[in-house]
Amino acid sequence: MYIPNSVGNICTSEREQAARWVQHFQEVLNLPEPEQPANIIPTDDTLEINTSPPDYDEVRTAILVQKSGKACGIDATHDEMLKADISTSTRVLTDLFQNIWNSDTVPGDWSKGLIAKIPKKAPILVNGEPLEFVEDFTYRGSLISKDSGDSWRVVKTDMRTMEVFHNGCLRRICHIFWPNKISNHQLYKNTGSRNITREITHRHLRWLGHVLRMELNRIQRVALRWTPPGKRKPRRPKTTWHRTVTEELNKMNLSWGEAQHVAKDKMRWRELIAALCPIGDEEE
């Protein structure tokens, strides 16, 4: 990772990088006292502040508004784990918070923090030399630009592999291990997620709606109508991204022309794909 020291030189060893991080946080977290104290103007307005202990409804609301998919703290408790059984989580945390409130004692672990190094955008080094950023390059005989990319079809074998991995991750997050059992339907319902097949379809269609709302001269919009010249070589896969999306549109009873018209209404388009790919809907 590219880490410059205080004078701008690159830290090449792990010891130099660790020392630089210590120096950085000492400077950030231990700022000197301001030379002039803050001038706080007194006011006659009285603020009505609720000083009673947090109740059940407050704790439940606080859990639900937490964003999913975020890193956990030193206690290794993810937000998804609390939301999986919201009633139990709320009851346990409410009792904990009320005991802390009434005893006026904060647990010692709450004073510990976890500092994670999140590197900013910086040059990628190869053998100590920064890698050059270019607007386009040649890959396997094709010109790849910053606005283009490779689109590969997903076969059933890959889909099954991803499905097993996805379900396993959800079960580990929720601490569901053998001999405890739970159906995929209940798993998706508890975690507010979809199976991989529907998640990929959902993202296909959201991206399609985004592209259909673009101007006709945009590269992404032109690519939807472009047909490569020549014939497909023998033993090449017949299923393409375009054909995959066409099948997904057929499930919505939409042609490409109708999809282009409906996609102009962003909210209506989202409602259609949400109905096709509902969250937590899986056959038992």
C-alpha cells in the first residue's frame, strides 16, 4: 500500500508504515488546546431533553436504522445478526442499556476503539514503480476503454457454486451452524436478502433501466443495439448477456420497445423488477 511519510517519501517497510500510522493518529487524536476558548453565547431558551432511560421502542428503532453490510467492531457483532431476531436483540439490549443508565457505569470494553487503515486513492506500485493510468488498453485483441468492460454469461454450475457460498455466508453471519437447521426461505426472510439468481437478475434489470434512460449517443446505449460482425466460432457459447436480459424481460411480459418506454419512469421500473425479484421470497 502506498503510504508517504511526513515529508512525502514512500514508506517501503512494514516498520516504517506502522511508525507512520502511529505518528498520524497521534497528530490527529491529540490536537493542542485552542489558543482562544470558544465564545458560547448564553440563551434563555430551555431545551426539552428526555433524560429517562432508553425504552424498548427506542432501542428497536435504533437497531432497524443501522445500515447492513458494514464492518463490525471488536465484539464481532454485525448489524445483520441483531436484525435477524429483532425481538430478542431489542429485549437484551434494552435491559443492558437501562442497567448502564441506572448504575451510571460504562463497561470498560466500550472505551476501546478499532482503528482500520482505509487507504485513499494512490498510485499502484509494481517493483517500486508507480503503475501508469491510461484511458484505454488492448486486452485479448479488443480495445478496452474506461467506459467499457467485459460481460460474461453465468452458467448454471457457476450459479450453484455462488448460491452455496452465499447461503453459507448468511448462515455464518447469523451464527447458524449444525445441528441447527433453517430453510433458505427463512434465511432470506430473516436477513432481508435474495438468492443469488434473483439478485443477479435484479441487478441486470436495474442496470438495463439505467442505460435505457441514457441519451442515444452514450456508449452504453449504443452497445445495446450493436451486433458484432461475422459469425460465432464453433463451440462458442450461444447465450449472451443480451439474450439473458431478453429472457428476463419476457418474464416481465415486456419487449425491448416496451422496456424502453417503461424505463423512462424510474419508480415504475423499480416496482416492476422488485415484483419480479422480491426479497426473502424462496420456495420452501
